[in-house]
Amino acid sequence: MPFTEKQREYFNNANKRWNFKTGATRSGKTYMDFYVIPKRIRARIGKPGLAVILGVTKSTIERNILEPMRNIWGSDLVGEINSQNKCYLFGEMVYCLGAEKVSQVSKLRGSSIKYVYGDEVADWNEEVFEMLKSRLDKPYSCFDGALNPQGPNHWLKEFLDSEDFDTYVQKYTIFDNPFLDSDFVKNLCKEYEGSVYYKRYILGEWALAEGLVYPMFNREKHVFSGEIERVRGCRYFVTIDYGTVNAFAINIFEFDGRKSRMIKEVHHDGRKNGRLDNEAYYELMDKAIGDLPVEKIVVDPSAAGFIQTIIKYGKYIVEGANNDVLNGIQEVTKYLNYGLLTIHESCVETIKEFQQYSWDDKTNDDVVIKENDHHLDALRYYIYGVARVYNIWMV
């Protein structure tokens, strides 16, 4: 495969101690590294110091870096990670370590490092990166890293903007990769349209998560009206965000294999209407379901007692929700932009939350304000844990 202009530019000019490619997803950032890594390692063979590859976890290193390189160079030059967290690469034994926690890189403390490759650097523990500053201590030591940008107050952005270090930084947008299919690019742009993820993953910007979490939500596009009739061949699911003092939120969804409709909500506010116990909540849920053939109930994973109550009666299949907030929000964003999720007009609390649910722009991280979120949490459980899994049409 030929290289893009941006990739050739990096290969020829990234000769600083710290070299970074930052920008959009699928923009070709990492592909060039499958040729940069062997170049760096072979230039330092026989010289003192460790060679290291760092990623969020060892499994992401294998998936994102080693496996693709093995496909290019073969297993004789790109080995497997062994029990000592080392891998034979281009004539050198290279440490392959996770950078999510400081404890994962304890082997590097006190050691001189001649080369580091960093995958998904913005997702690392900051202390790991700080440790590297004093370990790359040889005249020939250098670092190559690739990342998707996050918020503008991220600790790594401060380093990249600093003039105190010997750095080369190259920015990518998705449009810098001419080998991507135009329909793929169009669809990816549509997935993230109107969200902070468009700025980060399409334009490659360090964008602040601020304002509404789902600004693309539109009543004309995403709210439907009229009588709800059971549709033959559809599947039905229930998701619940559990609360005693906070609201107890029930969402009921209809799924046709591609599109999802939220057809009903039940909202019990413990502050306004009094607290209920798990037995009462079960009765509330059972009444809301009625005679619908519900396939599965997905519940807030913190509600272990309520999950046990559902299990006790043996009427429904129940499981704890996947509560990955940020990835769940990205998935809901896709479904809204593709028009694969609609809400019945009777779900007034859910519609109201869409118009209020916001990012907390006073933090350095991507954090939502924990208000106006009960039905949207339950909706996220459904999209990320049910629709995403069963939707064979979703890109």
C-alpha cells in the first residue's frame, strides 16, 4: 500500500526526541508506525538502553500494533508477547507494557530507555508519561506516539503545546487519508455530526465537551406520535435506571432488527411521591410491561438487590447494564444521527432530559452533569448493551 503525503512527511521529518501524530480516527496515523518502529529499533540495536512499546493494555498493543506489523513483516521479525512482557521485534527484545496504571510499568523504573513507541497516548496514566521524561536519557533516545485528541485542558495537550521540549507534532484530519472509501467517510461524519466527537474524531481537534450532550436531538426527527400497536416480528426490551430518593426510571423499547423505538416510560420520583422498596418497584415494572413479550430486562448494575428481586420471581431474564458512560454516549449519538432511534411523544421525561442533559465544562475530563439523566441513563443501557449488540445493519 502506498503512503499518503502526510505519512511520508512524518517518516522523513519526525527526527525529534518526542514525535507525535495527533488527530482524527482512521486518518492513517498508525499505519506509518508499522514502518517507523522497525526503522527506530534497528538504528539502535546494540546500543545501551531498553526498547519499549506502551499502550493502554497489552491486549491493545497486540491488536493495534503487533498483529498488523506481523501481517506486514512476518512472525520471524514480529514475535508474540511472552510471560516476561517482552516481544522479539526486528532483532531486539522489546518490553510491551500497559500504561493505564503506574504499577504496569514498574519494570522501567531506574532504567535507561533508548526507544519508546506509544499507542493511544492520551488514554495513558499521566504519571507513566511523566516517568518517561527522565528515562529517555541517551543522546539517541526518542519517542514516537499516536493519539486521538481529547479535551483542550488534557495534560498531554499542555506538553504538546510547550516549547520546553524537543517535539515534532503532526495533526491529521480524516480527510488526510485518500485511501478511505468516500461512502465510509460520509457515514463516519454522519455518525458524529453535531457532537464533540465530530471535532475530535473527524477534524482532529482538541475540543471541549460542553453544552448539551445530544445537541442533534430534534423533536421532528426523533419523536413520533399516534397509537402504539405491537408489531409482528419485533423484539421488546426493558431498561431501568434505579433510584430510591432519585428517580426510578423504566424505559420500554421495540426493536425491529435495525431501528429502535422507545414506546413507553415510567417515572417514579422518590422525593415527590415517596420512597418504594424493591417489591413495589417490581410491581411497577411488571404492570408497565403488561402482556408484552419482553426478551430481557437490563438494570443499573448498582441495583444488585433489585436484580435479585426480579430473579426471585423467575418471570423475566435480567442482567446488569454495561455502564460505560462515554462509549455509551458515542453510541447513542450514532443512533440519533442515523435516525435509528425514535421516542414516543408520551415519554415526556425522556424528551425533557434530552433537552437538558449537559456536559460539565468546569472539569478537565469528559464528565456529564449528574442531573436530568435517569431515563437517558436507561436509554444508554439499551443502545450500548442491546441495540449495538443485536443490530446487524449498524456500521
